[in-house]
Amino acid sequence: MDLPSKVLFSLCALSFAAQAQPVFVEGVSLDEGWYDSNKKSKWNWKARPTGYYYPDVWPDDVSMCWAHAATNVLQWWQDGQASAYVPPAAPNGASDTANPFYAAIPGTLGQQLVNDPLYVQQLAIFKDIAKNWGNTAGTVKQAYNWYFNGGHVEAFGGTLNNANSGGYYSTLGLVMNPDGVTSSLFTSYTFNDNFTRDVIIDTLTEYIDNDYGTTLRVIGAAGGHAITMWGYEMSNDEFFVYLTDSDDYQHALIKQKVIFADDNYAYLTACDGDAAVYTDEWTTSINGVQQTFQGIMLSEAQAFMAPSLTVPEPTTATLSLLALAALAARRRRK
């Protein structure tokens, strides 16, 4: 199911390589296992392929970053912790850009669009979301709840156009509460000026160490945005995160430094020597010194708690899905 991957190494990833090793969720490394479902791509052929979004009147997906971030996590989970049994009806792997839903335009690259991540990196899970949801703002928790249980939770945002969709793992009974915090499927922390550097770092590292599918909500001049976090690194008392972003016009794992302001807010910024991925300008006090930098504010960390699935033995098989009761006891990597 894995799609081809290409990593664009940052300068800071190289400079710190000898001093620290990154820690990733299960099945992920610098060059494989992660996903980067894109909502913005640099189209360099004759025309945008029809059917890339549904319905195809969308000039570009501008509001579904939440769906892309959740798609990355869900596909990673299905590759690993759910690989023992994925329901036949559940979308899985790369989307088909040629048949039957997508139609290749004569003179374009056609089916090769799936196989070359520098053009389009799309997943069947996102195609399924795009067919059933409106191109409106929402949250990753809405995507998770819909994918598992079906339906729409009002408090989670988004516009569900097809009420009879989703629910691929409904037999697990992992229903999400409207607060999105107490569910056995999902938890989150919203960062504010009460969160110290240590609490923020502990939260992010705990999610990754526990192999939770992790997404981040960030805030910039254009408003809120959702991205996927795959790992972290500590080096010389500095903290870095490894991300994929549906808005960065590339298929790449990117490394960002997390900086902590004196007011207890945290920001993602480029590593030394790298071009800025997030170009909003901020001015704040860091270690008592007023500084101006480019980046984006970290607002929330969200964890999909990735239940492992198994299939009953054939002697008792009903092919019903079971969730192992070890969500809180997952092995922590040191």
C-alpha cells in the first residue's frame, strides 16, 4: 500500500545528524512510512486532471486541510496497526486517477500521476472524504469519527453531504464524545499561555512515543491550519518536529524548529539556513530578547490513539473487528 516517497532533506537535518537521532511513530522513518496527501500542487502539465476533486467544479481545495491531515494518519494506521484486517469497503492505498472515478486528459501523464509524488500524491481515503463532504472547514476529529462511526458531530464542524457514508469500523464501538477529549479514539491538548515549554514538549513526545497518529493545529495570518506530525528530535537543548503539510506544494517530510516565547506560546520556524516554509512574521520576546522571525503559531496537538486490530481464529471467525485493550499500555520508545 505504500506510495513512493521522496524526502527533501533540510539543512538543519544534516547539520544535527551526528548529534541526535529523530524518533518517529511506528513504521515511519526519514524516507518511508509517512504520507503527505496534498491539497495544493504545482500543476506543470497541460491541464489539471479531471476528477482530482469531487465534484470537479472545485478550482482548488482551500478548506479541507483537516481531511488531508486525518487521511495521512488513517492510511498510516491501516498500513500498520490495522493491517491484519481492513474492511473490504474501506478505501485503502493510492487513489486511482484513471479508472473509474478519475479520467485522464488526453496528452497528460494519465495513470503516472499516481506513481510520481512530485506531481500528485493522493490517497483513496481523501478521495472518499471529498466525495461525501463539502469543501468547508472542519476538524480532524470529525474525519476520524466519520471514518470509524459514520455521521456528523455538530461540534466538530464540516459539512457532510452524504449521511449514508463512512462508518467503516463502526463495529469497534469507538464512538467519539462531542468534547473530542474523553473518547477512546482521540484526545487533544489546546496550548495557551498556561502551557510551559516542558509541558508542550512532553505532550508532543508522548504522542509520538506512544505511536499515536499525531496532527497539529497551527495558526497564521490566514487562520487555522491542520498538519501531520510524524516525529521529533532533541538536540543541544533544541526541539524539532518532522511534518507533512498539504499546503507546501511538494511531497516531502519537512523539519521545523519549535521555539518557545516568554509568554509560553510556541512557534514553528525554519531551521537555520533553510528557506521559510511558514512566512508569517512574528515579533515576541524570547529569553528576554525581543525577536522578529518567520513562522507559524502552534495551537493544538491532537492524537488518534490508533487501536490495533486482530482477526479471530478461523474456528470462531465471524470476521468481526476487535480492538485490543492496550491503548494506554503501548510500548514507549526511548
